[in-house]
Amino acid sequence: MKKFIQDNKSNPWFWAFIFVTVLFFFAMPIMSLDAGNSGDEDGFQWPYGEKVYNFYATGGKDRACLADTDMGMHGGFFDQFTVLIVKTFHIENYSQARHVMNSLFGWVGLLFAGLLAYRLRGWRAAALTIIIMFLSPRYLGHSFNNPKDLIFAAMMMASLYYLFRLIQEYPKPKTSTAVLLSVFTALAIVSRFAGYLVFAYLVFFLIIYHIIINKKKSFSPDATKTIGRYVLFTLGIGIGTFILTIALWPYIMPAPIQTTVNIFHEMSDYFVSIRQLFEGSFQWSDILPWYYTPKYIAITIPIAVLVGLLLFFIFCWRKKEDRFWSFALFFTFFFPIFWLSFSHANIYGGWRHALFAYPPMVVAASLGFDGIMQWIEEKVAARKWDSPSPKGKWIVNLSATVVFLLLLIGPIRHIAANHPYEYIYFNEFIGGMDKAYGNYELDYYYNSTREAAEWVIAHADKNADGSKVKVATWHTASANYFFRKDTADFQVVFARWYEKETVDWDYAIFTITGINAEYLKNPAFPPKNTVKTIDVDGVPIGIILKREDKNDFMAYEAKGRQQYDSAKTYALAALQHDPENLGALQCLGEVYGRMQKPDSSIFYLEKYLKMDSKSEAANYLKAYAFVVKNDYPTALSIISEVAKTNIKYQPTHYLAIQIYLQQQDLISAQKEFQKLIELDLVDEEFIRLWVIYHHLQGVSDNMAYANLYRLLARNAEKRGRDKEAKEYWRMSRSCY
């Protein structure tokens, strides 16, 4: 170490690297203290971590974690690690402790990105990498409270560092390098299953490097000996990684190989589908356009990275000896993004699933900046501007650094102005938050729930009758954490945004995630009863509502009891208080429809749709009103428009089927059934209508079920779900 410092002490970029690395080591944990909880933290991740902790603490006797299939498939290394720390040191605020540890893992990713840049280019590239990584709002924000994607990204970056180092040690790799590669790869795998990608990289890069180094002598005695050495090292790394993976991942312990294979198949066809805002409309995560991930990355990373990547392709491939390393680095960030796009992977929440591709991307961008600086230095030296002193080189470095920092002004301003919501960042390429609002997801991780909860605790009016103040929210687990010390005064209740009028509450906390873009951009938003907005660059990412009138709630209560006259009276009273109360307008639309007064129903629903034209529920009720009027073409036209907005909204599909069955249009009904099967939307109402459809053709119930199972089997085969298809074929045969 002393010699290492001695060799580098005259290099100012070495000291710059040391300075920013140490600075960020302290800054990131301190900044994380202000972060809110992520959407899955309290409901899934912490409880699963406790299950895994109990498994180890009881010597494997408490096996609850083995039964948690959803969380078990994801490894959960960070969750079990943080539970161990929290319980060991008796930390009360476990959430804050998790955030601090999360940020330290983020720092590890930042560190190894810098170290890789150093090995490829030198200390200047390393320092630039560290700075860009820290000033990347999305990466920095996720380092506060993303225990899956961020931890995986950090461990993958560490793995890539040792992978590159192992190849650089060719033809005699060090055992210590192989051991550390094995350790970090295992930690990557138990964070996300995709960590196995490291082995594909290792074999691929080794083959290419071996061919490049040996050229026509790839199978000479010496080359063959080297091949054998690396084969043994690779096998050793694989075995060591798998053993460590098993030790850290209880879910796969009972049958490591078979469970690993099963997880691979499950992850290849991940079944969770989430609607998210993209390009101004809600789209399902399993049917997103192919360019979702590359576009999201392009509009949310600093412009400096985009410029640096351009410079990387211009200046880092000129020298023959640099081309392999430039290609390998390029491949580590290009391939994951390409594969997510090519395979139409089921992804959501911005590009967080591709976050592991970002650190090597930043390394490449930094190499690009270093490349142009080196090129200018060479030009200066060639003209002897730099002779006899290094003044010219200093001018080049200083000037390039100033330009580099100017490109990062946007991220610097965003971080300073919007902490702790760094991850909600859109660059100048898209036009910042003003253009992103209503077009892309903002607080998709529900971080603003913390600030909203703390505001309610500090400012909420107490109920006159002494009852608990009811606080409605969609993420009750997260809210409950922040109200945990105030349960004597507050009660958290569950409510979705579009169903909030059906729930009894005094205050409501909502992020804007899940609200139609048209309504977000309408003057009616935020609603009249909004008492607080949580903003990023002047646009709301979360709102707090105060309920001063409960007529809308009483209207829905009466409607549920089929007391339609009372429901109508309450809903009209709610509109007297707030003419833009969407819940009251929707209630009236439904009530008048059930009272066989379609014109009145349409009147109130059109008022609703002027504010939120894409509401599936309001459009469905409007289509139903036209069915009551026997105007089937108009009803089907509305249903068709709803399908364009949300193809998975089942009520409109069922209404269309009922219309077709009434018209004896069995071909059109069959098409609707087929759509629902392909979308995996088969439920009891589907089966009820399916049986009616077959009765109209004179087909028995048994044959109806047999036909359904055959279609489900073929759909499963088409999706690669062989086990599921086999079961459906068995069920079909049993109907005869």
C-alpha cells in the first residue's frame, strides 16, 4: 500500500478520487436518513427478512421462509442482512437503519465503478466515474431505499471489476481475484437471480481475449495450458459461487439445482403485470413497447452520460490495445438493455430492473471524457504548447473539468432542490419535470408517503368525538410504519384512488401514481379538498386530502344497500359541496343507470369524463346506460375505446359479451372470450358467460368446460407454461 501511494502521490486525480470517494462514503448514509420507505419495504421485504433470520436463528427449524415463494425466488440477501444488524444492535427505527445500509451498498457500487475505470484508463477516469455516479439522481435516489435493484447493481459492478481483473491477469490469474469474484457473484445472485449473467460474461470474454492474445496460436502447447488453467479457475469460481449461494439463500436449500432451474423458468415468464404511465397513457408492464427501457434511460440519466458515451465511441476504440476492453465494457451495459427490449421482458417502475447496466455505462462515459482530454493533451504536446512546463496539460484538465461539471449542473440542481426525491429525475432531453408530469411515472416507489404521514401527524385536526383520525392510503404497510407511535390518535385504512369515496376516512394520502394522465393535467386536479401537496420542481408527486363532507361516502353506503333514492340524495349533496367530486358523479351515473334512467346517468357521467376522459369505470357505466337505451352500437363503440386505454379491464369485455349473446352474435362473443383467455383473465364471471354461450349452441356444461380447458392448455403452451398446459389437458379429458 505504501508503494502504491508513493507511485501515485504526484497524480492530482488520484487524490481527487480519494477525496470524493471518502466524501460520498459519509454523504450517502447521511442523505439516506431523510428518505421515505419504498412500496415493498414494510409489506414484503422486512417481514421476509425476519423469516429468513428466524430460519438461521433456529437452525433451520422455523421454515416459514421456504413457503414464501414470491419473495423466496428473489433471494432477499439484503433483507436478511439488515434484520441481523437491526436485531444484533437493538435498533428501533429499522427502516432508517435499512436506508443507511442500502446507501452503503450504493457506495460500494460507486467505488467499484471507479476502480474499474482506473484499471482501464487511470485515476482521472476513476474520479470522473465516482462524480458522475454520485450525481446521477436515479442511482443516488435508489441507493437510499431500493434493496433489490440497487443492491444487485452494486454487487454486479463489484463482480465485473473482478471479472475484468481476472482477464487482465492472463495468463496467470490470482486465486484471490477468483475468490472475490466468486463472493461478489454469489451476493449478486442472492440479490437477483440474474446474477448468473456474470458467468456468461466470463466465458464469453475469456474466449475472445484468448483468441485475440494468441491469434493463430490459440491451440499451441502454452495456449492450451493457459486454457486449462482458466477452465479450472472458472469451474472453481462456479462451484464456490454456487456453494455460497446455497448458504445465503434458504429457499433453494432443500433442492438447490431443481429449485434454481424452476426459478429460471418462473423468472422467464414473470406473471405480475402492473399498469404504469408511459408516453402519456397507462400501459401494462407485460405488453410495453420494445423501446420502453432504452427510452426511459435516455430521458432520465444526466446529459453528461449521454455526451460521455458519444465520446467513448469516438475516442476509446482508436488504439488496437483498447478495443477488447472497450468492447467488453460496452457489452456489459448494452446487452442487458438490448435483451430486455428484444425479449419484451415484463418490467415496470421506470428502468430500475436495468439499473445494474448503469454503473458500467457511467464507466464508459467517463472513459469517453478521459479519451477526449487525452486526445487534446496529445495535440497540445505535438505543437509543443506544453513545453517546457506542464502548464498546457493543466489548462486542458481544468478546462475539460469545467465543461464536464457544466454538463452536470442539471443533476446538481435537482439533488439540491428536491432531496430526498432524487430518483424522480428527468433530464433536459425530455424537458425536465414539467414535460414528464402526466406523461411518465414520478413517485412510483411511494417515497412521499413518509413526508405526507409526518405532515398529517403534525397538522391533522382531531375528531370532536374523540375517535381516531382515519387516514386512507393505498400503501397501508408503509403508512402504518410512520404512524406506529401514534396509533392512539390515528388509524390507517386502505383505499384506492378511484375508490376513495367508498371508504370512511378523515384524511387521505396518495401519490399520483395510478391516476389517469388526463385528470392530472386537468384544472380540477388536485381536488378541492387538497390541504397539502408534495412537489418536485413545482409539480405534485403526492397529495394530502382532508374530508370535510362525507355525503359521497354515505351515497356509496346507500347504493350498496340498493337504496338508490337515498344514494342519489347523498351524491347530489356531495356535489353541492364540491361540483367536481368524481366519486359523487360516478355514483349518480351508476344509480341512475340502475334506476333505468339512462339519460340522467349519461348526463352525470359526461361531467365526470370532461375531467377524466380515460376512466374505465365511468366509461363502462356510460356504455351500460346506452345498453339500457338499447343503443348497442354506441355502447360497443365506448367499449372499444376503453379497450384501447386498458385492454385488461374485464367489465367492458363482459358487457360486450352480453351484448353479443343478446344479439346472437356468437362469433363476436367467441372473439371476446379468446381475448380474455390470452390475457389470463378467466374468472367466475367468465365461466358463467362461457356456459351461457355454449347453451345457446346446444352444448352441455361438461363439453363447455372441456372446450375451455383445451383453450387454456393451448394458451399455456403458447406462453411456454408446459406444466400448466399439461394440467389443463388432464382437466379437459376428465370432462368426458
